[in-house]
Amino acid sequence: MGKSVTESRKVQPSEADVAQRAVTVQMPLPLLATLADVHEGFVALCVRAGREVLEQMMEQDRVALCGPKGVPNPQRRAGRAGSAASEVTFGGRRLAMRRLRMRSARQEVAVPSFRWAASHDPLNAHTLAAIAAGVSTRGYEGSLEALPATEQERAVSKSAVSRRFVALSAQVIDQWLRRSLQDLELRVIQIDAIHFAERCIVIALGISADGHKEVLGLREGSTENAAVAKGLIDDLEERGLSTAHAMVFGIDGSKALRSAIQKKFGVLGLVQRCQIHKIRNVLDHLPKSMHASVRRAMNEAYNTADAELAKRQLERLANALQSDHPGAAASIREGLEDTLTLQRLGVTGSLYRTLRTTNPIENLNGSVATYTRNVKRWRDGEMVVRWAGSALHEAQKHFRRVRGYKAMPLLVAALQKHQAIVEAGNTKRSKVDNRRKAA
């Protein structure tokens, strides 16, 4: 008797080979009939056709590992084991489907095509994309295309979407916002806070030497106090942020933030107070009739490239206001030096206009507020952190380099010069102290 076809067949491919190869599926006649008779819309067509195609793909996987049905094959790697109820991911939901089974001598063998179709990754991605687009967890089901009445969908209810988002957002916090910062060549860090009901989230946004923006971390608290600010900076340091390099810190005037920066970075932490916030603070002490003239005078000073000239202009303005408006004069003098940091470093042009305010991080805060606009009740601090972290992760996908980034090498050179002066001064003081101890 001649050898059968299966006996002369080559060695069966491994499961890995099946998973990696392209699967060819022939369209069966029942599917053609389905296409001709569909009257329930395009989604119904996709569901029915998808089932047919996936069934053919699973059967082809079984043929590759088990051989053709009804044909003995002693070299087969697994045997057919019927089917079992299971689910696949389709259009942001889970749909019931029979899974074809295979078993080896010791365990069940996965069907590569079904494992791909049943993956939760597309469902997770669809959930995050929907929330980022402003779909609430309650409205998630209504945002999906309607299925035929005979189909039973799962994972679309408010509670299911909420549970899925909680798990995904927690993963963002655990991985993305706790990653190492050692490889980031940061030169500017802007820190600001955003408030959620009675909670406060302090956010740090870094700008690298080539002008790219990077969300560095966040810290939750009840207010923007020194403990929260210190906790945020300590966290950045633990994750690799160097405190031995000169850096510009952009803040809105918070004394707590400035104190935390000074304690951690000393004279290497150069604070740039937001000039827009400073102007607003001064105008709050003045009648509306004086707003235009005082704003113009302060902008003229801040638009001056010479830091010493700008300082004299602001001091003259403060002296002129001292008699009738001492509160405004005191506001100008308070933190005056910090509003001129970039001018002292010689930063000009577009980069100066970008970094002289906290607009980069204010815009980021606006993205967070938009992302969380559907949340009506903040239950606890953990919920706030999860939502804020997810919003920051989504916002970073759309980051572009800061305006004026081509001038970043000039800022880097100025910071290196400042650091060299500080280190030379420290060396000189160290030698003097050693001589005194020796004497």
C-alpha cells in the first residue's frame, strides 16, 4: 500500500511559527450568502463576516498543528479538543464567541489567531481614547456603534468602564510617572499647581537642552504648601534628577515652591518668577484707571535686554507709587530680582518670551482640566492622582518643542558659566576654611 498524504507530510510547524506567519483565509460560500442578505447595517455585516473569518483562521491554525480533520498523523503536535465559550474584542466591547480548542499530551495549546482576537489591548486603547475625547464612563456605551439585537455585548457598562479606567490609570502612575529621569538633560523646570475641589496637584514640567518638554511628576496635597513642594522635588531627585547642575525654575511666585527649590538646589537653582503673574499682582493693588499705564511701564522693563536697566525702571515705578499706593510699590519690590533672572542670563527673543512666564505649564494645566471635565465628584486623593496622571500622559502625546528652542544652547552656556562661578567660589571658600583650621 502506498504512503498516505499525511505520512509524507513535512514536520509540523511550531506554535511560534504559526503565530508569526501570515494566515490566508478563503471566503466560504456561507459567508457570501451572509453578505448578500445583510439588512442590518454595516456593523452587523462586520460582526458576521468577522466571525466567519476568525473561525476559518482558527481552523487553519488547528490544521497546521493537528493536521487535517479525520486524517491520522502520528507527527502531530496537538489534537482537536472541541470548542469552549469565550469572548473577543470588537469595536470597544467584548462579544461572545466559541473558541476552538487544541490539546497536547500534557496541556491545552493556545490558538494563535484567537489569542490575537481576544486581546484586551484594543479594548483598553479604545477606552482611554474615548475618555480623552470627552466621553464619560456613563456615556461610553452610547458612543459605540449599535450592534444587531441578537448580539450580547459586555464590558460597556459604566461600572465596567470605570473599573477598566481605574486599572489603566493606576498602571500609568506606576510606570510612566515613576520612570527614571537620569537620561533627561534638563535645563528648565516649571512647577505649578491645579486644584480639584479641596485637593491640589503640584505638577513639574521639564524642558531639555534641545527644547523638548517632558512631564516629570506630580504631587497631591490639600494646598500648594512647602511640604507638598518639597515632596515633589525629593521625588524627582530620587528618580535621577541631578541637583549638582545649574537650572532655571519657572514658578508663579509661590513662596513654598521657592523655599523648596532653594533648600534642594541652593544657588544653582535660579528662580524665574512669572512676569505675567507679577503684573497681575501689582494691578490688584491699583484702581482700574492706572492699570494701562502701570502695565505698560512694567512691560517696558521686562522687554529690556539689560537686567540692570530693567531693575532701575521697576524701582523708579515703585518709588513713584510708594506715596499713594504703597501696596503696589511693595508688590513690585517683592521678588523683583527673581523676575529678571532670564535677562541676567542673557536670554532674548522667542525663548525669553516663552520662559519669562509659566504659560507652558499653564497650558498643560488647561489640558488636565479639559480631560477631567466630566468628573462630578472627587472621592479621594488617589482618584485625583489617577485622573491627573492619565491627563498628563495623554497631553504629552501632543507636545512640541518650546518656541525659541534654537536658542537653548545659549541658555545652556549661560547656566554652565553660572555653575563654574559658583564652583570656583565654593573652592575658594573651602581653601580659606582649610587655612583657618590649620592656623
